[in-house]
Amino acid sequence: MESQVTQPGSATNSLLKDGYAGRRAFKDKAAEVGVTVGGTMVFVALLLIFFYLLYVIKPIFDGADVEVVNQIELVDSESSVLQVGSDEQNEVLFRVSQQGVVEFYSSMSGQLMSRHEPKLPQGATVTSSAMSEPSEQRFALGLSNGQVQVYGIEFAVSYPDNQRLITPRMKTLVGDTPFSVNENGGVHNLVFDYSDDKMSFAYQDDAGVWRLNRLEGEENMMTEEVEWTSIETVIPKVPNHAKHVLITPDHRQLIFSARNNLFVFDVRYADEVELLQVVDVTEPNAKVTAIDLLAGASSILVSYDNGYISQYFQVNGERGRVYQKIRDFERITPSSVLSTEFYRKSFAVMSEEGELTLLYTTSQRKLLAEKFDMANPLSMGFSPRSNALVVEAGNKLHLLRVDNSHPEVSWSALWQKVWYEGYPEPQFVWQSTSGSDDFEAKLSLMPLAFGTMKAAFYAMLFAVPLAISGAIYTAYFMTPKVRNIVKPTIEIMEALPTVILGFLAGLWLAPLVEDHLPGIFMLLLMLPIGILTTAFAWHLMPGSWKQRLPETYQELMLIPVILFVGWLAFELSPIVEVAFFGGNTRQFITNDLGITFDQRNALVVGIAMGFAVIPTIFSIAEDAIFSVPRHLSNGSLALGATNWQTLTRVVLLTASPGIFSAVMMGLGRAVGETMIVLMATGNTAILEWSVFEGMRTLAANIAVEMPESAIGSSHYRVLFLAAFVLFIFTFFFNTIAEVVRQRLRDRYSSL
């Protein structure tokens, strides 16, 4: 029998091989799991960012929500109502009757808190009453003896025992003695305007003649009392059938509604009243039922009996500033009462059947249309914070809670031209803040998206030719020794902080470009010409001369050429400026060409941001070109093709997926750049392609305005929407890049 003998060494080697294979398998599995988990976490992080942005953005597109909070039985329900409203906290409701009686009710308990009656002169009766703008909470009474008294609704707040106590009151604003405005009779159809040093009263006398009485006050330096002087005049050309009358709070205009026309009178000077404009507000098969002033008193709302509501405001034209119809609101139930907010451009209408509609003028949003059990409403008013509505209907005061946080935002307001008050035409405008209390935020994202594309375009226009050409030369023509120096040097440029580049661009490059503008444009022509001339001269140079410079460093001979051309361009710049541009290029561009010139403009941004984008494009493109298999280029050369033919028809086609990816990566970097654009432009949100004007980008706008925006406000959420748009931009570009890269790869993979 043969015996089988096992070598001790072979068993040991087998165990070692099994152990090494097991460790390698474990490492491979661990690497696979790690890469899978890491990739999954990146994907989850992107989804979380996406949905968080949607979570913050969604409320700005929600409609309004209205809910009935309480219904209060009126103590004096027989007297006709002039005005209803509430305090800022919606704890006290008030009702003003046509006779000037003011009642204050607790919004929670419904109890009558106090009742105030006006103190009238003996024998005088109330012949007319008028209310001011809602935000002023004032009213005036015209008396049968020709006098007028002005009252204000006030809410005093105190904190006894650390508990808030609101004490409402009715206060006479100009003393206890009424003003005499008509010595020959009563005051009818009164409208008024009140300020600390001026009062205007327009009214009809007993004969039906319309008059204007202007009182101007001046403080006596000795007694510190206000002394009033009166100017009275007859208002000419008032139509006999005038139905509704308004006066603007700035004492400038008096507006009459007569049939389907608005008669606008200029009353800035009481002794020179003149008819300014007759506005035709005719609508087919409709009659005007009411006119009201929108918040800010720049716009007139005209209501019709068919449910239409039109907005008019003044626009500059050939005849000066004239009223013009701006927009219509259709498919609204014919209104019985209408009320405007104190400060925003929202308004509410309620029909005879109790259907409440909330609208916002600028965004043209219909925020709510809901029916309530409030038939035949008599009056309606917003609370000062616009978070409640008070409606009188059915001998009750109804308190409605209003949730209407973002009425000014709509898709049309964000992406389409909007006609704002005071503007000559519809425009794209981003202007989120202002020092004025009656300011209306203008939140169009179009100028920001345009600015982002403009900055990226000029940056890529500067960076792509340089980066791609440099990558081609470095990877295909440059000697390995020089390439080992040039490639890391350019790649390390990517580590430069963009804030440093933006600082240099804003404080050094921008003034340099402005002072040597002809030299900058000459440089764009002289550099290619100088380099081509040098190459042609090198080609004609005798071989013995060429051998004196080692072939390894032939590329470096262009450095002194570039430096000389740059120096020459800047030296010639003043000469060219004096010879062709009158010694001041900026003034020539602005005055003669009519082009706006900003020192920090798109040219500066293109150079600075292009400098930041070049390393990204260069590195990826150079790797793609250098990685083309050598046998492809060698085979082409062996078949008789020149180096240039091999480059254009073999190498670049094979490397095209990588080159395209490099360009798209650079574009993504340019779109998302913040600090350079923030510091090197004027941050003006305009839509101009001019290279001499600035822009405002989405990223820069977020960086500037996010710290100052109120959390939860429309401004805050629109900034998150801007971030979402930026997210979509980069996602779109990356998706396009990947699709094109795969198609190029499939097409040229057979080479």
C-alpha cells in the first residue's frame, strides 16, 4: 500500500492564503457597505433639504382662513351704523352710529363696556357724518348749525397687577368747541381729512352747493396753542348727480362718483380748486355701486352691481399723472359692504347673502370665498393687525378671526410683470424692504434668477476658453516636467477663499477696470495676436536658434510676451482714451452711448468669478484628456494623421464626456457663487445684459437679506423659495450634464 504524506509547509501556506482571502473579502464587503451607506445618506440628506425647503415655502401659497369667533347682541340696534372696528388685540369691539354714538363691547363676554354720546351745541342736530381712512379710526359729525366736530377712537393700555387692561374712549381731536365751516346753514354729505396742522372739510350746503373749507393751524410761540385760519371756496363743476365722495388723506384730491364717471379735483390749494380729470369707469351692463380708497390712498376701488371690482391709480402720461384702470377682479358676488386693510393692499367684500371674499390687489389673488350666516351686512371693518374682521349684520356684531399671512405672494407676482402703485408700467421688481411704513414689498424673483444667469454667463465666457484651452495644451502638448508644475499650481488656485477674490475684485479690480477700460478691451485683442505672432516667429526662426532653448521649457517663453502685451495695453490706454473717448471713457459710455456704467459691473464679476471657476474646469478637463488611452493617439499618428488632426478627431471626441462634465461643474459653481458676486457688484436687481451694469443673484440676495428678515414673514419664506429655485437650477444643470455625458460616452466608447 502506498501512503500519502502531507508536507507541513503546504498546510501552513494554505491556511495563510485562506486567512488573507477572508480578510480581503471582509474589507471588500466593508467597503461596499460603507459606500452604499454613504451614498444613501447623501441621497437622504438631499431629500431632507428638498422637503424642508418645501415645508417652509408652502404657506405662502395657502389661501386665507376665516373663522367666526363670537357674536354680540347690539344694545342700540335701531340707529344706523357708520363704522365698526376693534383694538389691536381684538379684545374690544366698537360701533359708531350715524349720530356719533360710540359703543364699546368686550369681544369675549359680549358685554357693553361703555357708551359715549357726542356733546352737541344746544339746538344743533347731526345732519351728516363721515369716517376717515380705516387706519386712522376717526370720524366727523356735520351739524345743522354749520359746525363740524372731529372725534377719534383710542385704546389706552395699562398693566395693573401685571394684567393687561384696555380702556377704550372717544376723544375730541381739536377741543370741545366744534369748528364753524358754514355760517349760512347746515353741513350735508360731509367728507373730511385731518392732520395735526391741517383739516379739510368738503360738504354740501342747504342749497346743494359743494364747498371746501380748509383749516390750517399754526402753533402760537407764546401760548403754545394752535391757532387755526380758515379758507372756504365753492367747488366748481361738480355734477348734480354726484353719489359717492372721497378725499385723500394728504389733502390733495377730492373724488366724486357720478353715474359711470369719477371726477377728480385738485384741492392742494383751497383757493385754487380745479377739475383735474374725469375718469370713465364704464363697464358693460354694470353700474357703479361704491368707490373706496385702498390702503395708502393711492388706488381707487370701484365696485359694480354685477360683482366686478376695478382698481385705478395714477400713472405718468403725456398729460401728467392721470388715473388709469390697472386690473379687474371678476366672478365676485355683488358686494354689500367693502373694507380695506390698514396697511396692506388687501380688501374684503361681503354680499347681501353673507358670502365673504378676500382679495389682494397687487398679486391679484382671490384668497377666500366662503359663505357665512350674516345676511344683509351693514358695515365691516378690519382690525389694526388685519387678523380679524368685525361685521354688523342681523343686529349683531360678528367677530371673525382672519389668518391671511402671505397675500402678496402669488406665481404671477413672483414670475410675471406686476404693475405697482406709482410705477409707469408693469415691471419685474425686487424690493423687499423700505424705510416707509406704507411700503408694499415687491418680491419678483425674475431679476434674481436673471442676475444669476447673467453672472454665470459672463464668468463662463471668461473661464471656459481659457480653462479648456489650457487643459488641452497641458494634457496633450506640454512636456511632463512642466506639466507636473503647472497642473498642481492651477489646482491649488481652487483653495483660494472666494471672499478674498471678491474683496480684491471689489476694491482693486473694479477701480482698475474703470480707470483703464480701453486697455482692458485692447488686452482682449492684443493677447491672442501677440501669442500667435510669437508662435509664427518661432516657426520661422532658424533651427540653430531654437536648439539654444531646451525643448522642455519652450512654453515658458510666452510668459515675457504676455507680460509685455499687458504692460503695453495699459500704457496705451490713456492715449486711446484721449484720442477716441474725449479723455473719459466712462463719461463717453454714459453720455454719448446712453449706457449706464457701474464701477462694480458684470465685467468685473466675469473676470473675478471666472478666475475662481477656471481651476474646476481645468482640472476635470485635463484629467479627461490625459486619460485618453495612448494607443488611440499613437494609432492615429501611425496612420499619418498630424498631431492637430489626432487631437480634434480622436482625443477630444474620446474625452468629450469628461470635458462636458467639467464645463457643467464649472457652471454649477458659478451659479451657486455668493461672496464674489456679493462684493464685486452693486447688487442691483435689474434685468440688463449690459456688461457695464451689475446684477443681484439668488445666492447673494439670500446672504444679504436672510439675517434681516423676520422669521415666518413673506420675505423670509420667499428667500427660502429663492434657495429652492437655486437648488432646482443646480439639479437641472447636473441632470443635463449627466444625460449628455452618458450619451457622449456611449457614442465614443467604441474608439
